[in-house]
Amino acid sequence: MSLRPPLRLLAPLLCVLALVGCTPLYVVHPARTPALNLNGPPPDVVIFSMSGRCAPPCLAPRDNWDYLGSRGTLDRLADVFTAAGERTQVSGYASNAAATFSSEYIGGPQHGYEALRSDFERIKNTWMKSAKPPRLVLLGHSQGSVWLHHLSRVNPGVPIALQVDLDGICVAWKGDFGNGIRALGDVYGSEPSPMHACDAFSVAGRTVGVKDIVWPNVARDLEVQSKRLPARPGVSGGWPVNYLFELTPNVRLDGTRTGIERFISSREDHSAISFPNSDALAWVAGKAAEIAAAWKAEDTRNDVKPGR
């Protein structure tokens, strides 16, 4: 007895497999908030976001993608400042050392750290020298948070109004990015290389990770850490048992936590906290609204209208 299916059954199956093979694993949607436009006038707020490591079956860092922008998380934060009357622009990046990269599993080219560094440098040399420079906000998840802590470290003269960390994690850092960083050669000049973004650092007599340091040029820091104990997931999904989480609280160079606030999301795992409908983002949005109100009051005192 033959076990081979009839040809009339094989044809539809082969078509389905061909379509699946040509379909991107990740479909990327642009943020609805106005995109960063370096050729125009400066907005009131610029948000840079950096997403983290993609989940299996992807191959990181080749398949990493800008999920914070695509799933609406970046917009959730931007909406807070827009509602406060601040003209806001956003730009999202994926965890990769290269300026641009692509993969058959990603629906479109992605921009990595070198693109972020270039955009940040242009803003530093133009908008940040204007009469009313924009307030800069950094939003990172997982490895993305590590990239952004490194960015603030190597730009000590650039004020960061707010940094938001969603479970900053160094897992697989050098394994994922070592080759890509080395491939860029001497592009970083005399500044510390991202290769050392997960190194240990001495702070007030104790050792902490570089990724856990809120550098002096960062005015405020909101840190979210995912659940430690098994718990029923919230509306943002995830698993009852968390597979990866951050434990170390962020700290200043003097050992204090001045300007730093932390929220431990008791229902959400490492991935779930990065969704716009998460408990984590609800907390971040609430705190950001308070910060935006303080900015508005400061501008009023200085007799500067947000819309200029």
C-alpha cells in the first residue's frame, strides 16, 4: 500500500508552505505619532525608543525588530506628552550594532544603534543648541534599555529629561553584538564601546552593572521590573511563570536613587510589560503625565509657551 498522498492533495499543501516561507515573521507597523524630522524645526519632545531581543523562532540579532514602535508602546508614551500640549516626535530602533539591517523574517529594513547614535549626534549639534531645545526622552525594553543607558553615558553633555527602563537585561550581550560592534571598527573614537555596556562599575563602594546606572545628565528615571513569582497574567498576556526578570534597582553614581522611581509589575512577565495595555505602561504613563505637568509649569514660569 502506497503512503504517498495523491498529487491533487500535494499541490495545495506545497502552495501553503510556499506562502508561509515568503511571509515575514514580524509585520512592522509605523508609529502614528509624527516621526523624527531632523530637517524641520525642533519639536517640544523627542522620544527615542530601543526594542530588545526577539523571541524564538527568530535568530537574534539578525531578526531583532522595532516592536515598541510597531505594537503601540512608543505611541502610548508619546500620547502623554501630546495630551499635555507638547509637540512630540518619535523614532524607534532595533537591538543591533549596525545602522541598518534586514532579514527575510522582518517586514522592512530596521535601524540599529549606529543609526540612533547618528540621529542623536545631529540633534546634539543642531536642536540642542537652539533657544528652546527639545526635551529628550529614552524608552528601552530588555537589551534596548542597555543600549540607551550606554547612549546617555557617552553623551554626558546632552541633557536627558526622562529615561524609561522596561526590565533592562544584559543576557547574551557580547554573544549577540560582539561581532557587529567589532565590524564597525573605530567608529566610536575615544568614547567607551558598547561592548562594555554590561560591564561592572564601582558605585559608592559597591559593584553594579553599567546598565543599572542613571548617569548625571539624566534628570528623571522610571524603572519597571517584571514579576518574580508565579502569577496569573494580566490583560497584556504572557506566562504565569516569568522566564527572565531584572532584580537590581537603578542607582546614581553617588549611590542614591535621586530622581529614580521603580515599579515591580506583579502580574506581568518580561515580554508582557512591553505592551501598551500593560500594568507597567499604565504606571509609566501616569508618572510621565506628572512629569509633563511639571515641565509645563516650568515653561510657564519661564514665560515660554510649549507651541512657541
